[in-house]
Amino acid sequence: MRRRVLIADDHPMVRDAVRMAIMSQLPHLVVEEATEIESAERIAQTRQDIALLLLDYQLPDAEGFSGFFRLQHVLGNVPIAIISAFDEPKIINAAKAVGAAGFISKSQPLDQIAMAIGTLVTGGVVFPAAPAIPDALRDMGARMETLSSAQKRVLAALVRGDLNKQIAADLELTEATIKAHLTAIFRKLGVSNRLQAILSVKPLLDPEGEP
């Protein structure tokens, strides 16, 4: 069975370029394409042979790394790499901290992008040089790793400003389950309420919003 690379990007030129790079240099891989998180979720739920997800940092139906957590919940241990034109150190470091397998800049030559994809598909990690991750960001990344994939999705919705009822509807869970997730999230992050949770993880989930 041929392994698949799923590209989630809303720019057709980017998808075309990455697909051509894969076809020319990694012909053993099959390319699937999505234009937003929702369609990527549908593909991920129906395909069992996805070896890598290339995820645009900015998609119409996601903010910051909220889309990352939605797809991580579906894909499990499948590596996810961020591909973006926004290659500032704070975004690269945030991608590392949330557990991405790599970060690919859209400004890189196509042969370098293909080489990075080849490394990622075989279990490697690919990140450009960036300043060391600040201690506070590294600590919060470690705390985030203790959250389940469902708890990460709840936390991302919390940062977005959603209320329990809305989160429950979006995730197809009961409000009681959401409250239980929030209790566990507060405990694992070392905070005591919603505001503290939002303030503590906002630099990680929404690095562009940080000064």
C-alpha cells in the first residue's frame, strides 16, 4: 500500500507546487489535498495510510494551533509538520513546543521542501535554526504534553473564547464532560480558572497575537 501525504493549505499554488515536488522527488508517495481543517478531518477519518500531514499555519477555519490539535485528535501518532510563510522564531518555537514534527517555510526551494518531507515521512524531525525556546514556553509545552488530545481541543476552544455549551456542541460531547475536561486541564496546567488557563497558554496557541 502506498503511503499518503495530506496537504492542508488554502492556497492552490502552494498545494500545486508541493504536490509537484513530491511527485518528482518522492514518487512512492500519494498526495491528498484539503483546503481547510474540516475537509482535512474528513480525509484523515477515512484514510488509514496517511504518513504525514503538512498543515498550513493559517487556515480559514482555525486560529493559531487550534487546527493542529483538531487534526492531532484524529490522526493520533501520524506526524504533523507546519508549512507556512510566517517563519518567525516565535512561531517555529511554538510549533516545537506543541509537538509538531517539523516546520517548513514556504520560501524554501522546492527541492529542499521535498527533502524535508522525505525526512519527516521516515520519522525524522525538521526545524530551521531558531533561537532557543524560552524556559516559560518550554515549561508550558511540557505541561501541554500531559493533556489528552480531547483536552487540547477543549483548551484551544477555551482560548478562542467559546463557552462550555458551544464547546460541547462543537465536539459532540456533554457539558458535564467538558467541565470534567476543564477540571483536568486546570490541574495539569497548574492554574485554577479559565482566565489563568487562557493567559498561560496563549503565547503557545496563538504566538502571532503575542508582542
